[in-house]
Amino acid sequence: MTNRSTCAYRRTGADPVRGIFGLDRLTEREKEVLLLLGTGLGNRQLAQELCIAERTVKAHIARIVDKLGQQTRLQAAVLSVLVHHALCTDTHCACRHAVTAAEDPPVPSAA
């Protein structure tokens, strides 16, 4: 019998929050795209929401994935959801208040 971890992250070597350290490397526009990416919208809907071309959305996402050290768009979207409180600037956002009420978890710095 092998000693397999019950944690899927440990077994696969995944670290869903590894990209947090790269958030400060993103431009304001890339942060906006990342925040919207976490909503699950496709490229066409993202382009419409941002009033930009679909290929520009694809370029932003490629840079975001690279800067955050992720491998896929999906990983970046998951990270977006996990760090919504750090990306969202809307003071009336229900998601932001839910995290703040539960003591805003610290976002690690790259230092």
C-alpha cells in the first residue's frame, strides 16, 4: 500500500494561490481583465464588457497567465476568485464585504 496524500493539491503538485505573488506585476487593465475572468465570461463577452477587441482580450489573458505563473486560463480564473477581495475596488461589493467581515485574509507579498 502506498502512502498517498488525500489532498489533491499535494498529490498533483498544484498550488492554486501561487500566482498571488504576481498580482503586483499586473497593470490596472490586466487586473480588471483578471477580475472579470473570474466571473466565467468567455472572450467575446469579456471584449463586450471591456469595449475592446476579442483578440486584445486574448492578449491580456496570455500576459496575465504568464505574469502569474499559471499554466492555463482556468487556473488564472480560479486565482481571480480566490483573491477577489484584493482585486475588487467596489466598496459596495457583497463579495468584498463577506471577506472583510471574516477578517480580510492577508495577501502574501513578494518580498
